[in-house]
Amino acid sequence: MERISSREIYSNRWITLHEDVVRHDNGEQGIYSHIDKGDFALIIPFDGARFHLVEQFRYPLRQRCWEFPGGSIPDAQGFDPIEVARQELREETGLRADNLELLGKFAAAPATANHYGHVVLATGLTEGEHEREATEQDMRAAWFTRDELESMIAENVIVDSHCMAAYLLLLLHERKSATPTPPHA
């Protein structure tokens, strides 16, 4: 697909909406709208037995949602997922982590946006006071066992696809860590 022209439709400090005129492989022209948005860190706080989730009101869904803590830093020069994870974990939950490990990344909405979610496992946790922004004051936080977390996903209590993708990356990481490496021939 070839871009013929592009125009900015809307922009704020978090997103920019573009409308492009494109030429498809068959030669036909069309319009493609897409969002430029900064990458974000999604943190899996895990104490070895429980996961720490936050619940907040998500305006587009008009409901409160349980999810892993996370976020981005608007107007940041460069993106360091570990540093963003450290900051967001402290702000949203009050937790501090001795260990932050990058598990991978996923394209959050590849058909409409160019940003990635970077999944960070946080372990060696110490509790402290949260430092939530004014818009996060209604946020709640709680610990959940693995069985509770999986039930929440299965029963559509957790509907956030980012949370589900992060949990899948954790499961793959755990499986890889548990599988012995075969000897070299």
C-alpha cells in the first residue's frame, strides 16, 4: 500500500489522528485513517502467588475495568519500558519492584494505531503509598490469585485485551523458564 498524501485531522498531547489517501496493490485509491500514539508499558506485579491489578473507569466502555497497571509518558523523548514501568507501578499502586524484566511487546491496535505495549514483569515487590495523578484518584487496586485472574478473564470481568496479551506473554515466559534446555550435540 502506497501513501499518496496525508493530513492531520486532530492532535493532542496523547494522540494524533491522520487521514491518508492510499493506493492499494490493485491500483485503486482509498482512505486510511490511523493514530500516532506513544508506546506504553504494561506491568505485571507478581509476588509469586498473587497479581496486583488496578480498577478504573474507562470512558469509551462506560464501565470500570480491572487490568494490569500501566501507562506512558506523553511528550517523552525516547521510550525506556523499564523506567516507564517503574514510574507507573509506583504511581498507580504504590509498589516498588526489586526486579523489572521485559517479557516482550505487542502491537496494541495494528489496524488503527502505530504504538506498542511493552510488558514488564515486576517481582521483589515492596508496598508503599501510591502517587496517582488527579485523573486516577478513583482508581482501586487489589491482589488476585492466578485462579482468580484466569476466572476474571474467562468470565469477561477483565475485558482489556492488553491485559490478556500480557498474561499470555507471562505464561510463555514461565513455560520457557520451566523447560530444561537440551544439551548441545
